[in-house]
Amino acid sequence: MMETNIDKALAYEVKKEIAERYFGFRKVIEEDIEDFDNKILQSALRLEQKIGFDLIRLYILLKDDRLIHEFIVISGLEQKLFYDPYLLESPTIRKRVFARQTVHGFTRAGRFKNLILDTYASLCRHIHEYRKKFEELAEDQQTIVEEINLFYRKNDLSQIMGFLRTLDNQGLMTSGMAGSINTGIGSGLEKKLQVAPPKPVDQLLPMLNQPLPPAAIRKKLVGIIERAFRLQPDIEVRNFIR
């Protein structure tokens, strides 16, 4: 009887050590995945609240669909991200995206031009920051994948489950009381314990082209701005931020 109790105690300590090591490593990986997911969410919010708002401001100011298309082409963006004709007419959206914007210039035309140039400079800066974070997230995702691969090389679930079954079978032969981990249960548990790596960043967030710097397209952009102002000569951008 004493030998049986010792066998049970040893088996319990071995199982405890295996579980602590396995779930300790697993917890580190899960924390890395949670941190990665939070960073993805932050980048998605930046995409909407920074880049999205910059683009919507430009769409509203340029207004004409042909001018917007021309702007997309000369900037190198290649896509009308966040574009919807409804945005151009919604006073609620206009009030929201122009809140806290700074307007400067002595004439209506000057203020109109400066606001577009300032907004484009802001767009370039925000996309640069977004792309940099995108690259960092891609590196983080690859690191997590490597961590998971290394984890499974050092903690083979099939071998662990087989070893635990061996311990239980030995206990059953000794005492006739220990339960066994049958193959079906072990297989199901093994699937549940798998750690899924996060998806690649380009499947979670769009990769944006870096717009050309303001100085590189200033002449063409000013030409578009002047045509946009002629199409709406009564526009006063100060009214947008009230």
C-alpha cells in the first residue's frame, strides 16, 4: 500500500511539473498574442480617426468627383479609401471631421488652399506613422509564429499526452483505482490546447501606399485646389469648424 501511495505521489508531482512548464510557456505566448491584438486594434483606430478623417476632409473640400480622382492619382494613393459620395453632403460628418482644425489665411481662397495643403501634409505624416507601425506589427506577428513553433518543438503535445497516459496506466496496474486518459479524450484535449498564431497583418489591416511628399506635387495640387475653389466660389472654410 505504501509503495502505491508513493507511486501516486510521484506521478502527481511529475504531472504538476509538466503542466506548470507547459502552461507557463503557453501563458507567455498568449500574452504576446493579446498585446499584438491590442496593437492591431490601435492601428485600426488610427486608420479610421487619423487617416480616414484626413481623407474625408480632402474629399469634402475638393467635392468634385473628377478632382478627387485626379488628387488620388497625383498623390500616388491609388485608391479612394473611405470615399463615399454621402460624406460630401453630410453636415454631421463635416462637423465631426473638421472639429478642432486650424484655419489660417487672409482671404477665403487663401484659407481654402491652406486648409487643403495642411490636411494633405497631415495625411502624409499619418500614413508614414501607420506604415511604420504596420511593419512593426508584421515583425511582431512573425516573432509570435516562431515562438509557437519553438514552443511545440520543446513541448510536443502528442508525446506529453502519451507520457501522461503511461503514468495513468502504470497507476492503474498498481492500484486498480487510477483513471486512464483514453485516446479519444487525449486527442480532443490536444486539439483544445493548440495555440493558433495570429493572422498576418496584411489580412487584418490594409497596406497603404505612402503619398508623395507635399513639395513633390505642390504645383499640381494647387492647380486642383484652384479649380475646386472656382466650382464653389462662396465656400468659407471657417464655417466648417464652428
